[in-house]
Amino acid sequence: MEGQRLKEPGRPIDFGAVARNGQQLYLANLHKTYAPQSVVARRAAQPGRQDMPAVDSGANYTFTPVRWRQPPLFRMPKPDKVALKRATAGPDSQMLAHCDRVLRDHAARHGWSKKLTNEVKRSLKLLRAMQDTPDAKIHASEVLELPKIGGTAVSTLEILAAADLLVDDRTLAVRHYFARHTAGLPPKMLEQLQVWLDVMVEGSRQAPRRRARHPQTAHLHILGMAPILKAWADTGKDSLAEVSRRDVADALPARGAHRNFAEQGFRSLFTVLKARKMVFINPTRGMPVTPVGSTVPVPLDTAAIRSALNSPDPAIALAIALVAFHALSGQQVAGLHLLDVQDGRLTIGERSLPLAGPVLTRLAAYLDHRARTWPASANPHLFINRKTAPRLTPPSRNFPWKKAELKPQALREDRILQEIHATGGDIRRICDLFGLSMEAAHRYAATLERPASTEGVKKGSGTHGLGVASLPTLHPWVQGNQG
């Protein structure tokens, strides 16, 4: 090439000479030339030479990210190990120095280990080296690619957010679910469904105003509607404006949860589209509501509960005890804070419950385990694990139930079922003791008329006579497990 032919040894390419004598056929300055150590030492010894000073991570200055972004001309392949090593071995920039100060402060306040701190520091260097626009804010979608090249994503997102360098462009899981289950639908129908999803997830300030719903609600609606929408598209319907009341009634499943999901989804869908004047009529208006089917609570296996209650894992033993004695829900257990337990009492919302003796024993064992394992954790939640200890978030809904192989809802139902049988159907007692509504309490009281479905439920011998807030009736499997 002309540039290489005219290039003098030891000197950069003279692009002016290239333009005068030939054609520029490649993009300039895309590759950095690494000089040998001998050349670097000789250049440093030259009189009057001034190199750029290294960035002092402790310097007192404020870093401001650039406000512009350079769109990439094309996507480069993932860097190899050699490129990653060079990226993390280079000197720190002002952006990295700013992030390093934020990282040190955040790690000290949240009790991060040295290993995690170093992993995040390395991840920040990788992001800085791969930026299309140096010193610009970093998108969350770029951070989520870090695990593929040996970085850590979740903790790095926290540091970038704390440093005000994060552009959160993450997409909700329900939107991915929506795209996957609506692929192949007619464009007009897809446009209408997209309007509905935006209103469900983000709410609407346009009249009629509407609050955003929980993403799980939209997920269930899509689950029920998706097969019916595809069936309508296969029959030639290009728009939901062509759907009639008869079409909806004929397409709904005969029974079961999917009928409820589809029915509720279409009511929500056509209500939004009618308000946006995207359909002429609401075909679900005036349609009778199908009652949601209820299940009959059944007791759990006593051996499984006893085994989980005596688990060597302190977190499992405490979680099982809280639900088995006080019928907490899985969401309540995950949301418990350390300050919710004081003087042997547990505060749940507006209720204050005295903790049973076996629960207090397992609580003390778990708190000792937590203090030994994560002594510097600042997480205010009672239950923490390896992932949540360096953060302030609650554990996932599967912790610690996945290891226990018991579902909290089933264990809660078992506890309430025991109480309703032990008290002979005292609905008022279980409403006050467990915070149930009258409708929910009647579901358990109805099992008194079904002796076959409650086989194995026996009356316990516990402490009564101390009022509604007293210790609840103990389950039979508690005998011999008081410690």
C-alpha cells in the first residue's frame, strides 16, 4: 500500500505524503504500535521530552463524562485473551480513577471482600478499553456482556450507578416474553398489542389514566392470550378490531387457570384499545366473569417438615420454623429485616407476634452463622446469602426453599390447616392469628366437612389461653423438637 511504501523506519506514516502521491485505502490510527522496551527507555532519556503524567487516583477533581457518543462503524469480534490482558494492564484514565474512588468507598460501606473489589476493578478496565466513545457513560447492556469475557456484571452495575456513569437500557423480561410469544402475528395486531403492553408496564398519563401493573400480571395475560391470538391470525384476522364478542367466547378455554388468564387478559387488552380508539367496540364488555377455581388445602408429609426443621443449614431451619409456627408467606420471609425481630417478638406490618421457643432457638443459631460468614455485611434483611451479602437487596424467592425442597405456600397452608382443626373451626382466631381475610379463612374451614382430604391432620397440644397474640397451637411434629 502507498502509506506503507512511503513510511520511513521508526517514524509514523505521513498521511500528507500519502494523499499527495496515492490513494488512502484504509482507516488511519486504528491500531496502536507498541515499541520495544529499549526504544521506550531511549525516548524517556531524551532531553526536553515531556510525557503525559499518570493519573493519581487520589487526586481531588471531579470527572465529567463526555456528552457525545461515536456510533461504531461496525461491530468488532470479542477480544482475545491477549487483548484483554493489555486492556487491564494499561494506566488508569481519569474515568477509572473516579470509579476507583467510588469503588473503594462502596466496598468499605458494604463489606465487600478484596476478591470482589478486584474483580469489579478489572471489569471497569475492560469496559473502558472496549468503549467506542472514551470517557462516555456506559450502557447496562454492555455491562451484562462482561461474564462472557471473564468480568462480573451485577457488582459493576452498582459501582457505575453510584458513580453516575450508567445508562440503564435493560429490557424487562416481560418484553422479551412478549416478543417471543407474539412473533409472526400480523403487523396491525402486533402494533395494537404493543400499545397495550406499554400501558401495562409503564402506565399512562393520557386520559383515561392508568397505573402501571406488575410485570407478572402482564406475563400471565400474555400466557393466556398468545394461543388464541395466533389462532385468530391463522384464520385471516389482521387486526383486533375484527374480533367480535362471539370470537372471544368461542376461543376461551372451557375451564382451568388458562381460561382465567385469557379472560382477564382480553378484558385488559380491549379496555386499553377502546380507550385509545384503536378498536370500535370492546367485545368483552358485559361478559360474565368466570370465578377463579380454588384448591383444597392438604397437609404435608410430617417427615419432610421434621427433616427441614432440623436441617444443618441455619437459614433453612429458621425459614421453615417461621412458616411452620407463624404461617408467614414466602414474600414476608424474604422481606424480613433485622430490626423486625426485637425482644423475642416479630413485627409483620401492623402485627406483633411473640416468637415460639423453637423459632427463637433457630434464630439465634442463624444470627451466629450470619455474623461468622458475613461479619461486615450492611444488608438490613434478615436472610442473606453469598449474592446479597455485599448488597442491600433481599434474597430471591427461591432462597432457601430450593434447598429445603418445600414450598412456603404449601407449608403455610399446612400450618393454618392444623390451626383450624385444632380450634374446631374458629375462623375469627385464624384471621387474627395469621392475618387472613374472611374469604380465605372459610377456604380452610371448609376442610372440616371433607375428612378424606385432611387425613393425617391431628390436633396439637400447644399453649392456649394467652389471647389471640399468644403462641399458636403446636404441630404434632414439634414434639421432641423443642430445642
